[in-house]
Amino acid sequence: MDRLVSMQAFTRVVDVGSFAGAAESLDLPKPTLTRQIQHLETHLGVKLLHRTTRRISLTTEGAAYYERCVRILADVEESEQSLTHHNNSPRGTLAVDTTSVLAQMVLMPRLRDFFNAYPELKLELTTNGKPIDMLKEGVDVVLRVGALDESMVARRIGQVKLAFYASPIYLRRFGTPHDLTELALHKAVNFLSNRTGRETPWPLIRAGERSEVLPPSAISTNDADVYLGCALDGHGIARISQAMADPYINSGRLVEIMTEWQSDELPISAMYPQNRHLSAKVRVFVNWAAEIFSRHPRFGAARRQLAA
């Protein structure tokens, strides 16, 4: 029995939550994977998994062994990379999930630099942007805007600066609000939280005065492109990132309003699971992402915030 292969099979079953899914991800026949786990349990003299027709769960011994296996496999990978000089040039596939806005506006313009620096890495870039089970989905790192997932290791790499905008189409029909009382009489385009499914309130700050409002909306959505499109088409006032709004301010299709009021800045964070050792490929990607976000005129975070 190859001990490391069996450890890898065991951790993959736990991460994916099924023998079939683990076998597929390892490109193995399911009976072969099942025998590997059985031989491992026989060798250890303990039962690692509870199996039913519907679910798989860890035994007490299995949970403790799983944590050790994760550390051992990560150490083996790091040792191999160090000996073969791949710490400076990691290889393999790196799965990253982010939002379409961050991908298009920040990552994609600099991808050539990334591949020039790390030519042996293949990037799987998805733009789901919603809460996901990273282990089950096979994602190594996510970039998210807003509240942190406390179950993840997180590094703040940037920030989103928001302001309030409306199209000239809307303002010609309904006028321009200048304070909170007038704002309450207007229609908004509201954003649906991917975490709660509810409309997201607007925090407003002026000279130390802080308020939170949720204007009535004609439409709400959880898609940033649809959200922007609704604002451009005159369906209401919107709270939009300055980076997305800039081109339309310049072309006259959006007008910034309520300029005396500011909105909270939202953090941009790179996150990965706590029970995973920080592999070389994840480390170089997070460092690269932190660097390019820090240089972005709209998404850049202050140096002191990155160090926090």
C-alpha cells in the first residue's frame, strides 16, 4: 500500500463528500478508490468514515487523522517544490473564483505579467462571485468584496469605493435629490446580497453623521452588470463602485449625486480554507493580486490596511 496515495484518496473523499466525486477528481475507478480507503483503515486498525447511502461523515479518529494528513501532504508538496526549485516557479493548476468586475477590470489586464512570472501555472478563473463550498468545488482561493467568511483565512488586498449615481434620463424625469428626505421620495436600483438574498441597505456618512437607508426600488438584482445597466437605462438611483462608473461619468451617461455624502468602502479579500496549508501556487497568486490591487487607482488599498 502506498501510504501517501492512500492519504490523498482519503482527504479527497472527505473534501468532496463522496467516493464517486473523489474518484472522478483523481481520475480513478470508484472500486479502486474504495479499496484504497479500506486498506488504509485495515492498516490503521480504525474506522475513518461513517458511510450511509446518503452521506459520508468522519469518525472521531477519522477527523484527527484527516487533519494530520492535510499537514503531511502539504509538507510533502512544499518539500518537493523546494528541492526541485519550484518555490520560485510553482506549477500545476490554480483554481480561482472571483467576480466578473474584478476579473475584467483588475486581473485580466495583468494576466500576461502573471504568466510571464509563473509560466508553469495553469489558471482556472471562474466568476461565480457567490458563497461556495471551496473544498467541494475544488477552488484554491476566492476574491470577494464585502463581509469576510470567518471560516476562511483572509487577506485584505484592496477596497471598493462607492458613490451615488443616476442617469440624466432619470434626473430629467424625477429631479435630483440633495438630502435624505428627498432621497426617500426617489426610486432606487437595489442590490441583492449574495449572502442573504435581501436588498442591501445604503450606509451614508457626512461630517461624522451616519445614516443607513434602503430606498424603495423598481428593480433589484444580484448581478453587477445588470445593476449598472438598470441605472444607465434610468430605472433609479444606484450605489455604484467609482471604478465602474468612471467611463459613464466621462461620457455623460451617469451623473454623481448626493456628493456631500459618502458610502462605506467595502474590503476586497483573498480567502482560502483554514485547514489547507498555504501552497506555493496560492501564495504567489495572493501576493501578485495584492500587488496589482494596491496599484489600481480605484481598487487600491492603503499600505497600512494591507499590513493589518
